[in-house]
Amino acid sequence: MSTKKNVAILGGAFDPVHKDHVTVAKTCLDRGFCDEVWFMPSPDRWDKTLNASPEDRFAMLDLAFSGDKRLVLSDLEIQQGDFRGSYVFLMGIKEMFPDINFRLLVGADSYENIPHWRDPMNFFGTNYNGHLLLRDIELIVFARQDYPKPDVDLHKSKGYAPMLWLGKEEGFEGVYSSTAIRKSLMCNYNECPEGLEPVVYEYIREHGLYNE
């Protein structure tokens, strides 16, 4: 009997992509939490102001990792056009790839907010869909500084889909953030910030990103 391939979706702005993004994906793979990680940059979003275009963010991701076929860069969410939120998107790709078991790879900071996630195109004040995502999508939650480890037993008791934890004890301890890297570039554009791959830094310089 064949077993479905497990694919972890790592979505986000990646504005810009940094080393922790790649490290958490590789750690997830090495721990056996998934067979592949699909990096899924979002289109322009209603909930945050993005500094680089979808095309530039996609290009930087393309430069950030190579040689590991388990890491897959996908433009499926960018092609979607309008940002619809994670639940709508994940339900769509589950229909597109029925032979794959998708898991959502999210930080502990994002986990706390999932109940308030929604489809911004169809929101009328109370119709959040985060609880549906928790029910229907397996999670891999990774550690973020200053955020606690989720209560796995409490998560399970609510009838949610299974959740795996990826923290220091599992080999991952994130230290970088896109916000801090952008601030570093604004302060000193002539030096590659810690946490940024040199090849990505060169792309940023060549295209004049994050310098104002």
C-alpha cells in the first residue's frame, strides 16, 4: 500500500529570505517531518506592507538555496493573484495535488494568531477561518525568540489536526528576522547583514532594494 508524500508548505513574504528560512526547512527534512519543503512566497498582502515586489522576492528565494532537490520553490500563491489567506490557498492545492499530504510550517509567533486568520476577500467581521485550518491541516511549528512552545496536548484536545514541534531540542533555534535585516541594510547598505546569504545581498544591491 502506497503512502502519501508529506510536503511542508513554508509560506510568507520572504522580504527578504534569510538563513533561518532555509535552516528550518532543512531541519524539518532531517527530522523526518516531511519529504519536501515547498517555499511559497505570497503575493502583495492586505495585512502588511511589502518592500520588494513578488518577482524580486521570488528571485531572491531562487538564489538562497540550490542543490537540495527536497527544497522546492513554487509561485502557486503568487499566481493566485489576490492574497486569500492560508486556508483558502491550502484547500486549493490539496485539490490540485490529492496524492500529497500537506503540512503547514509556521513559527510559534504565527501559531498564536491562527484562530484570527481569515480570507480577506470574504470577511464580514466574524467569519474567521483559522479554526478550520487548525482542524484540517497538520502543522509543524518552529521556535521563535520570545514565544513559548505550543501546548501540544491542548492542541490535540481541541480536535485539531496533528502538530509537530521543531525547537532547540530538535535542532532548530532561529535568530534572524527579515525586519532586522532590512533595518541593518538601511543603516549600512555597503555591508552584508548577518543572516543574509551573500548571493542574496548582491541581488539586493544590484536591484536597489531596501535602501530607503
